[in-house]
Amino acid sequence: MKKINNNLANKFALAAFLALGTLAVTTSCSKNNNPTEEITPDGKNQVIVRIAGLNESTENISTKASNTNSTKNSENSLKLVEGNEFDVLVGVTNSSSSSSGLKASTGLRAATTPLSPTTTYNLYFYKKNPDNTTYTFVKSVPLTAAAVGTIDLANGSYKWLAVSYNNTEVLPIGATATTVPTTTTLDLTKDVLIASSASDLVINSNSVPLNITFNRVFSTITVEVNTLGMFAPMTANPTIAVSCTNGIKTKTIDFSTGNLSLANVSNLSLTQANFTDVSPVGTDAYQKVATFKTAEQSELTVNAKISQLKIKVDDGSTRNFGASQSNQDIKITPLGGKNQRLLVGLAESALNYGTVGGSPVQWGRSNLYYRTGGALNTTPYRFYHTNPNQPTASESFFSFKGHLPLTLAKTNVALQKDPCALVYPAGLWKTPTSAEIGQITSYQGVVSNLLGGIVDLLFDNGTSGATFGTNPNYIEYTSSSGVQSTVYPAATRKLRFYYNGSGKAVTILTGLVTLDFNYTNALGLGVDTRGKSASIWSSNQLLTGDPLLSLLQGVSGAASVGAISYIGSTENGGLLGTTKVPHGTESAGLLNINALGLGVIASDFMNVRCTRNASWNGSVAGYNPMPTL
């Protein structure tokens, strides 16, 4: 009687399993013309098999890169390797460049996804021997994902293994139900899926449900080479060599035991011929990608070399870096079923001038601008390639704390963005601090006087370290970065600021403005600032106790709030005030908080010259080099 009750309980449990399973299958595969098979428990020793789906959950990828140019050990392991001609953003990242459409594991996908109803798989059973340690192959059964499989097994304890190519192929392995299958090396060109028992399946004169969730065997690793940080597309294939000794491995299955083991296939060797362009425009592309598959294994060291780089800069010319080479080792731990990405992002190098907190201040070679359209929609914040004199380029004039040109910043700090932080890679650059501005200045003054022409800085020898030039007018500082490569034009080899001037907002009623470049100087004369001065924002407002604040408050009608900026100009100096000398001045400018009640900060409009962010860290969890605009 007790045995009958147990059987009834098994039948009720199995019926519930089948009902739920049938609902799940028919819901997820509603377009399947072949209805799901209904199985009625008959009291035999059976395993009732259903496919739950494919595991698409993506826990954080543990990766690291290390050698002389190594990155830190974390799920993201990006770091910047500095060079004289270009820098390299290198390492492993879970995020993908949004313009590429490449997918990387982020942990946000659904736990499982259904297989196609016609997907075939083989299921292998191994019975535990009397020694309670070893197993012997007893049966192989070919099945399809949509069908409910019923498999007769004798009483005992079993382990099982399921294998699929995730397609409709009839697997050539273990096709005969009772013939011991041979050892097979898995094909790297296939999307191999595997599932296996975590514990023994016990058959004891009953019917046992078996729900199978597959996992992918191979890791798909994408190698991306991009020039997004150089703000220019590659005009032709550079020389690319990506290699790794014994980098390509597969798995071998001994179907007589169900055991899997690693097997070497080949060395990894990719060249430029293996890379394809992402969203090319003609023969130009910002990104090139190649992929390879390998089985899950211990840490790999992948070497990536790039040379003969040519990019098309914003004046239409080609910049040829010739034999200059990036040679990086990147370490990565391939994880089965994961999409991982090795990134080699080439970026424009910086100019060092001045020191803050014991570290060099690293300046952009040219002013920031914002431009959209076509490929620019992905990375609209850029630096000019030739550092041109452009006093009428509205795309490069920003308000204080504003991140869009000719647009006033919001008073709500949560809505403010640093425009430099929106340059690729995200967060590497920032608007300079007042301390960094102080490295290129030797004077202080008030913007309303300075922009109209300095009249109170006579009889001096100018700012130390600065020189000036004419036609067009500029002030510049010789970089401490060392000998600058001639691949860059002369205007970008030194820290040069052209006298683009500064503009006042004519109207702010719409939030957008038009500019007036005319200021009244200390003598009451109107002066057009274009050609007279360079104006560069800092990120800082005046603080209580700042000597500039007292200067600003001395201006008629001034509020007790202001912004710090850099004003570069050429003035009369020397003993008699007749010799032209360069002046770098830390200036105080008026701010009108919540101008006209519009929730915006009214300020002048100036250029922005970005500096490197010393606290940038590309290895933090969730970091994406693509800026969030």
C-alpha cells in the first residue's frame, strides 16, 4: 500500500511538472507548428526530459592585464599607456562602443532564453558502478528542444551529459543508443552547448523529471582597435598583429566517461586582414574589429601591436604616424559562454606644462569643440587637430559650467556636465582647475578690464615661461613633455592659445545666445576682444577669502560671486612700457545666478582647453569608455 502511495505521489508531482513545462514551452515557442508532445506517466522507470533554455546570465567577468604596460586586476582593466606621438587606452572591458553594436557581458540579460524548437541535442547517461566512485556509459539518446523526451533507465544512480550545436544538425557523436561513443574534439566553428548533472539522478522504480539548462562552451573575444580618442578615422588599414601562444583552445569530450578536458588548437594570430571596419564611410573607419573563440581556460596573455597608422584629420589632410608603434600585452581569462572585449584605443597625447600636487598638468593640444552629424553623433566632443585660430567658431564657445556651446548652464548642479569629461574616453579629460590655470599665469585681474585691454600691467617683463606670436596673435608655453614629434603641426607641439576673444550674451531668453565680442576697457573705450586675448574657462568659482573676490566686488554693480578663467594677451611692458610682453592672467568674471528667473547661470562665453583627470580610473566596475551624453 505504501508503495502505491509513493507512485501516486510521483505521478502527481510529474503531472505538475509536465503541466508547467508544457505551458512554458508553448508560450515561448508560440510560432512552432509542431505541438508539444504530451507525456502521461505510466509508472515505469523513466526520465522525463525537457529543455529549460540557454543560460544567458552574465556574471561579472574577472579579467586583468599585466606586464610592463599592464592593467589592474578587475572586471574592467582599462588603463592609459602614454606615448610621445599617441597614447593607448588598453585592456579588457565589459562595455562595448555604442557605435559598433558589439555586445559584451554586462550582467543585465535575462537568466535564460528558449532554444529554437527544432534544435537537436544528444543526451548521455552514465550509471554509477558498485564502487560508488566510477561510472559506466549506458545510453545515448538524440532529442529535439521542443519534444518531451521519455527515457527508460534501470534502477540506480546516474550522471548525465547533454550536448548540442544549437542548430538542427544531427550530432555525429553517440548516435547509437547503446554503443560506447568515442572521444570527440569540439568544433570551434560551432555554437556548442553543454549541460551536465550537478548531482546524481536517482531512479528507484519511479519517473523522474529532468529540466536541462544549456551553457555555451566557448568564449567569444572581440579585439577592437579604434581611433575615437584621436578624433579622426583611420584612412587605411594600419599594420596590426594580435598574437598569443596556444591562445586557441577547445574542449575534448570522452563520451565513454562524460569527462571534458582542454585541448590545444593553435596559436592566436590575427593581422589587419582579419579585421573588419565598423560603420565605415568609404575607406575610412574609426573602429576595426576581429573576433576569435576559445574554450574557458586560465589566464591568457594577448599581445597587440599596431603601427603604420594613418588618420584623416579635420582639415581633410592625412596624418601619418609611420613606424611609431603601440606594443601592448593584455591578460584575459576566457570564460565559457561570455562575450569579452580586448580594447586598443588610440588617443591623442597630451602636453605637459606646470605641476599641481607633485604631478604634471597635462593639457589638450587644442581647444574643445562640439559638433554633431554622421559619425560625430557618437563622439561629438573633440579637440581640433591643428589648433586653428577660430574666433568665429561658435561650436567652441562655452558658458561657465555649460556643456553645450552658446548655451547657458543650468543652476541645478545635477543638470550640469563637464564638457571635457564627455570627450572619448569618458572622464579622462576635465575642465582645468584654478590651480592648473595658475600654472600659466602670473597676474590677477577682473575680466571686464582684462578683455577690453590691460592697462594696469605696465613696466614688467610678462609671464615667466610664456612667449607670444603674431599673424594671428597667440600666447604659448613650451611643453615639458620632451621633444614633440613633427607628426603634429607646430601650433600643437607647444601649449598655444590663439586670441579668439570672449563673447557676451546678447539675449538669454531662450537659453541659446548670440555673442557680442565688444567690451569696454578701463579707459571707457570699446574694444573687440578677437585678436586681443585668449579666454579659457576654469571649473572653479570664487571662494570667500579669494583676493580676486575683493577685486570683483570693487567693480561697480558687481555681485559677490564670480568664475575663474584664464586671459592670455600681449601687452606693453618693459622699463618704459614700450616692449611687447606676454601676459597670462587669472581673472574673475561676473556670474548672474538664475538670470531672469530662467534657472540658468549668465556668464561670458569662452574657449575650453581640457586637462587630464588625474583621478580617472578605467578599472572601476561598470566603466564604459563611451561617454554618456
